[in-house]
Amino acid sequence: MSALCYQDIAEAAGRIRLLVHKTPVFTSGSINTILGAGIYFKCENFQKVGAFKFRGATNAVLGLDNVSKRKGVATHSSGNHAAALALAASMHMIPSYIVMPENAPEIKKRAVAGYGAKIYFCKPTLEAREQTLEQVVNKTGAVFIHPYDNDKVIAGQGTAALELLDQIPAPDIVIAPVGGGGLLSGTAITVKHLSPSTKIFGAEPAGADDAARSFYSGKLVPSVNPVTIADGLLTSLSERTFSIIRKNVDEILTAREETIIHAMRMIWERMKIIVEPSAAVPLAVVMEHTENFRNKTVAMILSGGNADLDHLPF
């Protein structure tokens, strides 16, 4: 399905190096003591647009030919990918057209508009998003940049793990959250290549556990009516990301909503940094499955920091 390999991720890192932030890795002595593990947090909440998504969007935009650049880029997204693509496009004077569900968080609507995108709102269903996007692409000729079902996007997302392994060589386990699977796919390819002894875990909300069910059943299970506070992890895997994850990931573990909220609050209180619910899911997984992580060196990707401050869960 996808011929993506580590070389693509290494090339993406070179391509986007001067445009993205090299994000820091933080630790918390108190969290380590509570959970009995050495945890390292790769802070993609400090990335441009507040999320790892800027890496993949930038790599995809830089991969376009000149004709495509003039026509612009389009996507459907409820938030971070929309903002990332809008900013990546505006930095290169490329028009962007974003389809967003009308119930997307206000902070994310404002961010996308602020980065200069033309927004088209639609009903909050995948069908409505895809139909509206098709109309936009037909009208503008823009190139559709999928939030995760795109090799250039996945390669860009994999650069976070490439940096991480430079900062924390050979951890026992690397964990990334999984929604559509772009971040986990890129992470898994990178880690398997650079640190073959490291285990790769996906972290998913129990209320949106289609990736775990797909992974353990061996066939792609679509996400149907997922219910979770982690709004960035509502989407289903694609055939592309599923095939990469099946080949390279060791386990996918889930966490309950109350644990995700507890984990999010713990990061805010103990580390004094803002993360959105989706970013707290890896820590929630460690909290619920402590036996898998005890006395291990665990590196996790904090995927984003775009929390809706008017509607915090705690």
C-alpha cells in the first residue's frame, strides 16, 4: 500500500529543518515516582501551530510542483491539521482552502482563519466533509492534502521521532497517540530503523478504539460513533496507515476517559505545560497499564497543546 521508508523521513527532516521548531524533551521527577518509570515527554505542543501536524503539512507543501502551488492546497480537518496546512501554505504564499465541521472548537476555527485560509463549514459528518471538500477542489483546482493518508504527511510526522531519538537514544518504549495513524506510522518507521530494540506502542481512547480493534483483529475496523474528549483521535486508520502500523508497531493500548482527564491535569499541574486531551492519552495508557512500563525508559510524544481554555475537562 505504502512504500514509505526511513529514507523518506530522513529527507523530510532535511527539507523542513529550517521551518519547524526542534521541540524540547522534558521530564518530571514526581510523575516518574508516581508511575515507577523514567518518562521523557517530547513536547510537540511547542511546535508551530501548537501541534506535530505542522511537520507533515510543511513536508507536503514543499513537495508540490509549481503548477500545484499556484492552485493551492485543500483539506478537511477539525483542527490541528487545518491550522498546520493553512500556516505552511501561507509561509510559501500558497492559497489554502479548509473544510471544517461547524462544531469544531472555536480556538481551532480562529487559528485557521488567522493563518489566512478560506474556511468552508459543513455538518459534522465524514460524508459532509468529503462532499464539501470535493466541491471546493472541483471549483479551485487545489491539491487535497489528506491529514494522514499521504506519504509526505506521514514522513513529516516521523521527523518528531527522529529528533526524539537524537535527544533520548534507545529508550525501552516509544508511545504515540493514534487517531488516523499518521503520527504513529511515521514514528514506528523511524524508531524501527534507528533503534530496533525499542518497542513501539500506540495509545488510544477506549471510547474510540478502532485502531486497537483493527490491530488485534488483523482487519481494518472503521471508527463508528466514537465518544472521547480527545477530539484529535476521532478518525479511523486508512489502509495506508493500518499496513504500516501492523508491520511496525508492537502494541496498541487504550485508556478510559477519566484516566485521560487525570493524565491531562497531571501534566498541567506537575509540569506546568499546556497539553490538549489527545496529547495526554499516552500518559493515561501508562497510568492504566503500569505493569507494561515499570522500571522502563519510556519516551512519549505530547502531540499538541491546543486545549479549549473555555471548556477544560477538570
